[in-house]
Amino acid sequence: MTRHAMTLVELLLALALLSALTVASVSWTTSTVRASALHGSRAVWEAGASHILDLIGGMLLLEDHQLRQNDRDRWRIATENGDLLLRARTVVVADGPTRVSTTARLSLRDRVLTIEYLDEADAVLSVRPLLGELSSFAAEFEELETREYVMTVRLTHQNGRVLSRVWRLTREDVR
């Protein structure tokens, strides 16, 4: 009983942190997209790209026990048709009521990196712009001899500037 209560507290703390991250990232990244599109500043774009990589890292660091309890679908990160899927429970305000998203899909559309929050049935709850002026967005996985993965995410500006970050993931995290 005590362990169950601690898990519930941990889950509530994770939800609160994800909610705060979502609200902060939406307002910050929306202004970054606008500033980047208006001014074309290299420093603004690099700050925005770095923030996106931090956001991905933050989602990977959170351990969602409720997602982990589902034995048949334990993955937390995947690629699908060039998009990056990250599973973490996030509270999203989607045209009225507040809903819980279990998956965030990052995708590149018309040189703008966007995030879509999906519910458990993969229905889109909300779409937000994250960063403009991108020529490419890529997530690559390399399997190691230890049966772990190294994931590299690369954001490439339309002028060729590349920002990337690398994470080490367990086998069960990757789909």
C-alpha cells in the first residue's frame, strides 16, 4: 500500500512537471518561431533548437510508471514516417476541456517543426509550432552490443547549421 501511494505521488509529480514544461515550452517556442521567422537571427534559431533538444531530453528523463505497467506496449520513443514519437503523459488544453496526452509527435511540415499531442487512440488533441527555418529534422538509432540504443536527434537550419544531441536508451524504451 505504501509503495502504491508513492507511485501515485510520483505520477502526480511527473504530471505537474510535464504540465509546467508544456505551458512554458508552448509560450517560449511560439515566440521563438515568430522571432526566428521575422528576424532570421542565427542566435535566436540556435537558442530555439537547443530548447527543443532540452525538451526532448526532459521527456526522456521522466519515468512514467503507468506507461511501464502495460506489458504489451512499453516503448517510450519511436520514429514513424520521419516523425519522432515520445510517450509521456502530458496535460493538454485542447479547444476547451483539459485532456491527457500519452504521445507527443514531433514532425517537420513546411520548414516548421511542430508538436502534436495525441490521446491513447492516437487522435490529435493539439498542434503547436516549435521552431521555424528548418531544412531537416532527423532521429537516428544505433543499436549497441550491450543491446542498448544510442539516439541522435539532428535539427538542421535552412542555411546548413546543424544542432544535435545524443541520448543512450534501454532496449525496452525504443520501438
